Amino acid sequence: MKTTAYFDNEVLVKRPYLKMEWIEAALRAPIRKQRQKDGRYRLWVYVAERDWYLRVVTLADGETVHNAFPDRDFVE
């Protein structure tokens, strides 16, 4: 899995509870995928272990992970 320096140095430090398997699940089979105006993609996956949705943001290539966080406002 490709990641940005921001993801490695900021996101994982701020959110040490994130599991790479959750992020990989979002990349493999997102519940929803949405292209942002800047070309990046938002991907959502449900994390049963935590009972919330995780939003993963990738670069425009759709595979390089830039950000990931619980999305409490997501409605399926």
C-alpha cells in the first residue's frame, strides 16, 4: 500500500488506533467512493470492531493513502 509522508508522519501519529487492515478494506471494497474537486478520492468503509465508518482519502491516483479518520457524519 502506498502512502504519503503526511499520512505516515502526521495521521498515524495522531490516530495510532487506525489499523492498516481497515484502510486496505476501504481501498479494496469501499461502501462509497467519491471524487473531490481537487481530484482526490474519498472512500468509506464500515469498521464493525469500532461501530463507525472510516473515511480514507487517497491522492488522485486512487491508491496512495493521504488521510484516514472516523467519519461520524457518514450515512449509508
